[in-house]
Amino acid sequence: MSLLKQIAPRTILFLSLVAFIGMGLPDAYAQVDTFEFESAEQQKRFRKLSDEFRCPMCQNTSLSGSTGGVAEDLRREVHRMIVEGMSDEEIEQFMFDRYGDFIFYKPRLTSQTVLLWFGPLLFLLLGAIVLINIWRKAGKLNSVQVSDELDGDDRRRLENLLAESRAQQSATDQTEDKN
Amino acid sequence: MNRLMAFLPVAAFLILAVVMWRGLYLDSKELPSMLIDKPMPAFELTTVDDVSVNNELLPKEPFLLNVWGSYCLPCLVEHPTFMRLKESGEIPIVGVNYRDQQQLALNWLEDNGNPFEFSILDESGRFGIDLGVYGAPETYLVDSNGVIRYRHVSVLDEQVWREVFEPAIAELRSEEAAR
């Protein structure tokens, strides 16, 4: 009994560690299909392609991660095309002809997807332009020479104010002394 | 010039706000079909009644191609509309029985009524892939030459019929009459 108590926490720790590591592996959520390939290279291509195609039904899952019916069919098609010796480009074209740009997690560069590809760069450039303008304005402000010398009138006003406050100060000091 | 520049951030904000506001109401589930204005993919299959069919046997007038399955609950929602169209003879409807089992499909038609001229049996979903189908129900409008003109994803109820299909079919018919 005490042995069980000793082992149990360790086992739980071990199992949760395994589960935790498993979460990081992309294959942990892949659908299990029993496809047969002629070579390890074909299997690798199948994995890569079904990770790159998006399931049209479930939107935010790749073909490899989706349980959707159409994803199952498309995985079967990808397998068929690989075994029949079609190239990756041909398989991508097959998918594109039927499902359009949507099927690619990494859309092709066309006139319609230019903004998608380079939009972020455009915004980065805009931001940079704004930032540079702000810096340049700040630089101009710093370089303007501001004299801290007071002219005659201001100096006299300052001296008067100081003299006034000194007189007030000594008056209050005297009243405090009397008390 | 500087005055105008001061409004630039406001303008940028407004543009972004409009774009994002629109984005909130876009239906990302409705993907554009790649087959619009393309001929229906070639097929050599059987109907659910075991009769061989191919492209030659499709109606020689505008018709609807409805993708359905006995497992598909939304198909039952649009079913009364198709039954009404069948009874009034407004437009022929061809079915694609997608990823279903033949016997279940036959039972479904028996139980609910059969609005289709015939239903193409696509148990494997392979014909669906050629059509770019990603799940039942989907409905295509096909013209007399077998060219796909429009695709509607999800339920085609009376409202969709009135607002989308009726005008589209009227336009297609007048276009074909003018030829």
C-alpha cells in the first residue's frame, strides 16, 4: 500500500509530462489514416502537403488535423496523387482548381493576394515614415537656440519680486518672534 | 497643407474602422466557387437508383444541382422548397447524393419525397471534390450548356429562392432567349 502511494505521484508526474510534451508535437492531433506509401520520402511529402492545405469545411484546421468529411476525402486524394507520381506543384494546382486560394495556408502570390502578402510591409513603412517625421520635428525643436538671459525690464521685475518677498518674509518672522 | 496633415490620423482611423466594421459582418464560411463560368466537371457515375449517368444526361435547360445527404439536417429545411419547385415545374433539380450510403439515401427519398430528376450517387465524395464541394447542402445554378453560373452554400429556403435564385434564373433565361 505504501509502495503504491510512493509510485502513484511519480506515475502521475510522468504521465502529465508525456502529455505536456505531446502537446507540442504537431502529429499529436493529426488524424490517423492507414495510407501506405512506397517510400519514406512519399510519406514525408504527404505529411507536408496535408499540413499546408486548409480544410475548406472547418476553416482553421489543416487537412491533417481535421475530422471533417471533405478533409478525409482530400487527404485520400493527396495520397492517391503522390502514389501516382504527381509533383507537389501538380497537386497544389489540383487543389487550387477546385478550392481556390482558400485551400492554401500560404496563398500564392497573385494580383489578388499582393495586398495580403505585402500589406503588413506597407503598414510598417507608413509607421516608419510617421516615426521619422516625429523624430525630425523633435530634432528641430532641440536645435533652436533659446537664450536664458533676461533682458533689462524682466531683470528689474525679478529683482522687485525678490525684494518684495524678502520684506514679507522678515515681517512674518518678526510677528512669530513676538508670539 | 499642415492643417490637412492634422486630419490624416483621423482619416486613417475612419478607413480602418470601416474596413474592420465590414469584416465583422463578412461571412467567412461562404467561399467563392472556383467553378463559376466553367463547365460542370465530367462524370461517369450512377444514380442512387443504379442507372448510369454522365454529362450528356443533364437537362438541356437551366437547372439546379443540389448537393444533399440523408445525414444532412439543413437539407430537410430546404427540402420543402425543392418539393414545391418540383410540383410547380419551375426548374428541374438534379441531386448529388454526397458522402452518403445508397440505402440510406433511398430511404430518405422514400420518407421525405423526391424532388430530383435523378440523384447522382457520390458515396466516396470524389465527384464532390471536382465540384469544389465542402459540405452539404450546396446548390449550383447550371445553364443549358452545362456551365455553372452560381453557387449557393447552405440552406436554400424560400427567402433565398425569392431573393437570389428567382432573379438569377430569370436573368439567365432572358440571356439565353436573346442568344
